[in-house]
Amino acid sequence: MAYQVNGQTVEHDEEGYITTLSDWSRDLAEEIAKTENVNMTDEHWAVVDFLREYYDEYQIAPAVRVLIKAIAKQMGPEIGNNKYMYELFPYGPAKQACKIAGLPKPTGCV
Amino acid sequence: MSETKKFLYVNRKAPYGTIYALESLEVVLIGAAFEQDVSLAFLDDGVFQLTRGQDTAGIGIKNFSNTFRALGDYDVTKLFVERESLDERGLTEADLQAITYEDENDDWAEKPSIRVVSRAEMADIMASQDVVLSF
């Protein structure tokens, strides 16, 4: 199973998470978002960028509770709250945003 | 609302070579969602898990030592390290990476999570727990 982006083939697992983290690009993120029926806005990108930075620093994708708390601190409570985050990513801000960000499924997600 | 229990995760093994250290850390991260009173203990070769400047490039394994610094985000803020275990391995607290958390009850002041304790203190810490999980 694979995504096609700019003539390149990027392998992913049965749930759509890419298998080689270094394959990620912003174009690929747009492509994954399309298959998830997510229309990427600046707010979506802010969450995706945050997740990538968090992973880069700590080598894990944060749990959703940690993600929302951190987003609230960084971008204010009007964005960093459960309702808004689930509007951005209806299938779960951690699960779906991590997929678009090219990260592994968050630790603790079944 | 169920009552909060005191959980202690005891880490006795070096970080790589066996899966214990990584498994323990993952259980801690998953368990943090249940909002219990969680502490971690590092003794014997487990103290090596917290050493600074780890480089796993040569063994082709993910370096998860940076993940310990995320524990504060999960409200895990008590990392007890046994002084005798450090001494026996020629290590001091300066060989350990700095791990901090932001105290929300103290205007988000940054505080150290690592507390070096004596073997006798560690025994008291263990005795005061409801649940002790050994890795």
C-alpha cells in the first residue's frame, strides 16, 4: 500500500501511517489529508508542525491530552480545546494529525 | 471517582540490550492517562537509562532517552535515582541528563524531576507505594 506524490511512491501500513518517517514532505501531508477528507488550513498545519517538533525533540507522538494542553499554551485556549481540535481532525487529533504529520501512531493508541 | 493509588515503576536494567527499559517507559506513558500518583525509580544498571549524551547510531536502535524529558507533560514528575547505584558505576548526578517539569501550582516554575536518594530512602519510597511494577 502506498501514496503517490510528485511521481514518488511512499509506502504506508494498513492504517495509512507511512513506514519510513524520512519519506515525509508537505506535499505528502496534503495527499494523506486528502485520503482522510481533511482540508488543510493554517490551523491544521499548526498542529501538524507542533507534532513534528514534539517528535523531533522527544521521539514520541504526544497523547491527545498532552497535545491539547500544549497547543492551548502555545496558541491559546480558543484553539487548544477538545471541541476545536476534534473539528479540525474528526477522527481524533492525535491519531489523524499524526498520520498527516508522518509520525507513528501515538503511544497508547489502540 | 475512584481513589488515586501510588504507582512506582522500578527500572533496574540498562537502556538497550533488552526491551525492559523501553517497555517500562511506554507503560508509564500509557498509564499516565489514568491520572494516578506515578513515580519512577532507577537503580542497579537502570541508572544508565538517564545518562546524558546517549548515541545509539552504532546499534541501530531508536535513542529513546529524550523521551524521559517529555514525562513532565504527562504529570510524571518524580524520578528517584539511587545514589549507591550511581556510585557503584562511577557515575554522579552530573552524568545524568537534566529532566524538568513545569509546576502548575507554582506559576509554571521549572523544577527538576530527578531526585537522587540513598538506598535506605529508596526502601522507604518502595514501602509507601500501593503498586510496585518491576522492569
